[in-house]
Amino acid sequence: MKFQLMRTCIVALFILFAGTSVHAQFEQPAPPQDVPEVTDEELQTFVDASIKAQQIQAEAQMEMIAIVEEEGLEVDTYNKILQGMQMGQSAEDMDVSSSDVEKFEVASSLIGEIEEEMEGELIAAIEDEGLELNRFQEIFMAVQSDSDLQMKMQELIQQAQMQMQGQ
């Protein structure tokens, strides 16, 4: 559960970084009743940690795509099977072959290993920046519910992106 909330935070941050062209499905947690105060220094640390987390997630996603393709599946087919299984559908209902389902199961097992590794890397990246995971999540929730904080964060993201482009 802790990782799911963190993953939701990272996905939401990815959307903030990438803008509206990104299509993602995730459940947004409800904003907390008491929004914690976030200092400018904490917000900068949060942005730095988020950038590192986004890079880790992008690398893991590339590995996952490679696994799916190495198993002989198209990413769309993998996603179709995943979505169908989450909805309790059979292979026939999903209009996929039993061979594809077997490939999916092998790929899913390998992807699960990558996700576990990624979880550790994400937590380490956040903590290496000086934030505890709980504080990272609190700041995320504060950013979600405070438009002024969102604007500050966007400015920090833009500055970071310009610095990365300049290097």
C-alpha cells in the first residue's frame, strides 16, 4: 500500500513534468484535511527527489517494455491482457491466444522483479535527497491541494529542466 501511494505520487508528478500530453490512469488519493506546511527548501528537495524518481521509473519502464518484447508480445497485447485479467476476463473474452497468455505470465513474473527493484531504488532516491518517504508523500499531497505551491513547483521544475538542457 505504501508503494502504491508512492507510485501514484510519481505518476502524478510525471504528468506535471510532461504536461497534458501524457495519458495515465491512476487513482488520485483524496487531499488531506490538514495540509502540511512546506518550506521552499523542502519543495526544492521534493522536486530534486521527484526528478530522480522519474528517471528511475523511466528506466524501469524501458526494461519492462524490453521484457514484453523479448517474450514475443506487443506492448498493446500485454496491456490488453493485463487489463482483461484485472477485470476478471478470460482469454476468450479478451480475444487473445493461450500462447499470448503464457507469454504474458512469463513477462509479468519478470516485470514483478523489476518493480520490486524499482521500489527500493525509488525509496533510496527520495531518502538520498534528504526526505523521508512519509514527508515526500505529505509534500505531494500539499502540492495537490495548494495552487500556489503547484505554481512554485512548476517554476522549480522549469528551472531544473533548463539546467538539464544547458548541460
